[in-house]
Amino acid sequence: MHQGDARSLPFADQTIDAVVTSPPYWTMYDYCDVHRLSYLAFDWPRQSDQLIGRKYGIERDGIGFTPPRYMSRWYYDEFHGENTTNGRALREYFVRMRKHLEEIRRVIRPRGAIAYAVANSFRSGARFRLATALAQLIREVGFDEIAIASRMGSHRRILPAGRDWQTGRFSGRDSTGKITEVIIFARG
């Protein structure tokens, strides 16, 4: 097991055959808090400012940032770019995910495979296409043969079952059919 920054891996170039992961979701929860027992058990430092997917404490920047195509509406129109916490969080999420994917591209062997489990959801009554935007980044950093396959639902859930499909917030409303989990496959 290796605990560290997914944007700076301690592996030589082209030495990994495959990466299978479920990357952090954007602003869903504080991974340091959710996994606090692991942090305590392994005596890992808690570095909340390094989390991919965090929401708070992000400075305005955005210089040179172009959101993935499927996130442009969200970044510019819904979240008002750098003027809101959500806009800055979305920008930082994709900047950090791009850096992570570039690092994965560096360490994966030629024709190596990656598989990322992610989900699309609804926010403010519209489809929030996180998986589609990540697939775009995966292509941009040099992976090919990209395929998105539906992930069969399970009775075991990581996220609470009651996610309001209109607002995206957790609530008592049923979200069945509103969140689509997928696996993004690609080759290096």
C-alpha cells in the first residue's frame, strides 16, 4: 500500500500495467474525515489542502483555465467561475485531476489499461456529467480506446441513498435512476 499524492507518484516511467480506481468525487465529502480511522491507524498526516475534490479554502485564480466541454456551462453559468466557492472548487478539481491523469500516463506501460469508476448526477435539475468530462481529460492527456460502460447498481452504497436529483444535495428523496455510475476504460 502506498499513501501519497496521486499527482506525484514514486514510480519509474512506464512501470505500471494497470490502474483501477474510483477517483475522488467533486465536493462530495472530506476524504480525510471519511477515512479518519485509516489516517489514525497508519499515522498519516492529514493534509486537507491537498485533497482532490475539496470545496473550501481555494483561492481565486483561474488564469489559463478552460473547463472540459461538459463542465463549461457549470463553471461559467451555474457557478460563475472564480466568483463562487463552487466555481473555484470545480476549477481546482479539474486542474488536479488533469495533473493526476498526466502522472498516471507517465507511469503506465505502453498499452497499459486504466479503469475509473465515477458517476454522473443531477444538480439544479440538469445532468452533471462528471464522468464524461473526466473521459475528455483522459483523452487529452494521451490515452486512447476510451470506452464508458454502465456500472451495475449494487445494494451496497458508499454514498447515502437519498440524493436529491434536482439540487444534488443529500436528502430523504429517492435518487434511483438519477445517478448513473459508470466505468471509464482506456489504454495508454
